[in-house]
Amino acid sequence: MFFADFATALTLTFGYMFSRSVTMQYPDKEKWLPYARYRGHHFLKRDEEGEIKCVACELCARICPCDCIEVVPYEDDKGNRRPAKFEIDMARCLFCGLCEDACPADAIALGQQYEFSSFSSRDLVIGRDNLLGKPGKATTGGGVVAARLNTEQDVLVVTSAPHGYNWWRNIRRT
Amino acid sequence: MELIVALGLIAFKVAFLIAMLLLLPLPLTWLERKIAGHMQQRMGPMRVGWHGLLQPVADGIKLLTKEDHIPAEADRFLFKLAPILALAPPFVVFVAIPFGESVSVLGHEITLYVSNMNVALLFVFAVIGIEVYGVIFGGWAANSKYAVLGSLRTCAQMISYEIPMGFAVIGVVMLAQSMSLLEIVRAQAGVWNIVYQPVGFFVFFVAGLAEAQRIPFDLAEAEGDLGAGFHTEYSGIRFAFFMVSEYAIVLLVSVLVVILFFGGWNGALVPLPPLLWFLLKVAFFVYLFIWFRFTFPRYRYDQLMAIGWKVLLPLSIANIIITGVILGAATAP
Ligand code: SF4
Ligand code: SF4
């Protein structure tokens, strides 16, 4: 029909006018919480005694397609092989997660943190102790949480209680 | 004494109109961006003020303080003249626009129009025709190919669409037996013209969209293919002039549609103050303009010409003939 398509188009846009917006007001109001499978910044795990799990086998360094992990082993006082130096060059990493898969000791994984941009690529070479302190995998995820920008603490976003977990389901897709 | 009061009143009305027209783009840009945002599942401006309400003010300050750049090869006189030429006519036109009959303030009857011309409609069309010169000069003077292309398109578009637009209102004039906008509204006290003149309204509205250079007829500033069209080289306050002019024309076309076809300040069903009725209807049409902008794609240039000459013009002429025949038959002895 003549003009029927115009009417359809207008009703469609009108409907969208009252739909939820997909905008996330990052970083000073809202922030996205990644899913547990998200591959973000690496972190190194500790065992039950609080010791680093890594046995410095260098498998991760070998399998890394970007050649961005550098491991130097040493023998600690208990006679265990541990990394004296464990550095990941985040500027080169492509977040493939192969290092996580290769690790025989389940010592390295890619966590939930995604806010680590930097003005200098040198700052992106992350050392062992730093990696041990990085946040782990997300336990809950796929939602928007209230946040506020903390300028004191680099660009890290402080989040409060999560809300709106079915965010993705709530938006309108036609 | 009488004369001084009358002159003072006119001066006050003119000043009020100018202030209103200059300030209206502020809420309109905000509204347009908000509506655009929500239609595209975004939020639009959010940061300056409550829900971005002060964003237009911030933008205004930005435009005022920006460098006023004139290209080296530009025709400086025309370049400076064009924004004023684009801005002045839409303002002048509002002199002839009635916003209602009259209100009584402090015992005085104050009419809600600056002047009641008996040829107001003609005046409106004559003056608004000048606006196109601003666009043409602006594009020409900038000495940039995008700007020239933009103004060439405008030229052709304005000429093509002013004809059906002018023809479309003849039916209304026939019905009201007057060219005075006031009389036209009074003639619609019973039944609105839209009932008798649906085709006239359609032609007028589509041509109005083209005259205001809004999507789907905004070929003059098609940002996809021409940079920004005729105002590509304009910056700062001169650019703001073009923007204000565009919003003034959007408002003007909405006001004209309401006056000519939707009964002006004549209410229906709910008894509201006439001025409120009028503003509500105008607001609806302004919203329609924005709504269209974010719904339809832009017409191609040949399609634009085809619509103007092959659809709107025959339609408007047929409308005149049919209206004339029916009127003649109805009034025949
Ligand atoms: S995620 Fe891939 S690229 Fe990054 S360090 Fe691990 S193996 Fe290398
Ligand atoms: S992180 Fe895993 S794979 Fe890499 S050196 Fe340590 S134990 Fe080996």
C-alpha cells in the first residue's frame, strides 16, 4: 500500500523512543561486569599455603604466540622451582588465553580486569608480584553495576552493589 | 498618548518575538538530540545539567567563543552577508503570524499578533523566499566545491517546492475567501481545513519539509555526501546563525500548517486556552519534523525533483481545480 511503509517506519521509531537505551554511562556512572569466561588481564594464582602456584616450567612462554611472557626460574628455600621473574608484556598480548590452557600447574589465568590502558607501553610490562595481586575471574557477570570514577586510583572504576543483571535481555531488539 | 502606547506595544511584541525565536533553538536542539538518542537507543546529552538540559547553553558558549574562520579564497562580503540573509527572513515572517485573537492584560485588549495583514499569506511566501539567498550566497561565497554543490541543490529544490507549496494553500484561500491568516483561522472555527483539504495539507507539508531542508529532503546539507553542504566552511557564530534559521523555519512551517489546515487556535473536544491549543498543535508538528528526521533516509536528487514536479505539482493543481469546482457547485444559485 502507498505510504504503508512510511507508517511502519514511523511506528517503529516511535516504539524505540520508549525502549530502554543501550547506553552504558561508563565510567562515572555505570560499568559492565564481564562474564566469567571473559579473558582480561592475567593474574597468577596462589596455592593453599599462599605460595605462588607457578612452577616456572616456561610452557606458557613457549606457547605464547606473541612471545610476550618471560619466565626466569630459581629454586626457593623449600627446594621448589619457582619463577624469580615472571613478566607479561600486556602491550603485545593478544588475550588468546593459550597460556592459561598450557599451564600444567593451573597457575595463570586471564581475569576480569579490562581497565589497564596506559600512556606508556613500558608500564604495560607487568611483573610477578603485580600479577599475583590482580583480580581473578568474575564470579557473577554480564551486568551493569553502578560505578564512579576514582581519579586517585588511576582509572580503576569503583563499583557498588550489582544491579540490572538481565540488562542484555531487557533491551529491545527487532 | 494613544500612539505611544500602540507603538510601545508593537515594539514590545517585536522584541518578545525576536527573543523567543533566538532562544527557542536552545530547547529545540536539546529535544532533537534527546529524541534522536532515544530513537536510536542512546540517551542523548546526559552530562551538562539535569539530563543534559544545559547542553545547548554549553554548545552556544562554545559556538560563540570559537574561531570565526573565513576561508582565504572566499568572497568575504557575501560570506558575511549570507548568514544574516538566512536568519532575517524567518524572523521577519513571524510579524505576520497570528498566535491567537487577543488577551486582556490589565484591562487592555492585547492582540496576539504584530500585524493583521490582509495579504499575510502572500507576505509569508514572499519573505520566506528570500531565505534561499542566504543559503545560495553562503555556498557560493565559501568557494568550496561541497558548499557550491549544496547551494546548487538548494536552489533547484527551493524553486521546485515553492510552486506546489504556493498552489497547495490556494484551496485554503478559496475556502476562507481571504488571504489574511487571521481570517483563515476564523473560517475554521467549525470544521478544520484538514477535512476539506487533505491533499492540500499533504502537499503543503511535504513541500514544507523540503523548504525547511529537513530529512528526507535535506540535500543541501547532506552530511553523507557533501561534508555539511552549504555551511561546510562556516564556523562559530555564523554557523549558529544558519542553525537558528533552520529551527525558525521548522517552527514557521509547523505554525503555518497549524494555521492553514489544523484550525489554528480553535480547540476541539477539550476546552483549553486558545493559545495553549495553538502551541500544542505546533509542538506536535515540530515533533513530527524531528520524528521524520530520524526515521527516513534522504531522497536521491533525481527522486527529489521527480516528487516535486511529477507528484506534488499535479496533485496541488488537481486540488485547486476540484476545490474550485465543488465550491462553485455549492455556491451556485
Ligand atoms: S593470552 Fe596469549 S598472547 Fe597473551 S600472554 Fe597468554 S599466550 Fe601470550
Ligand atoms: S604459569 Fe604455568 S605454564 Fe607458565 S611457567 Fe608457570 S607453571 Fe609454567
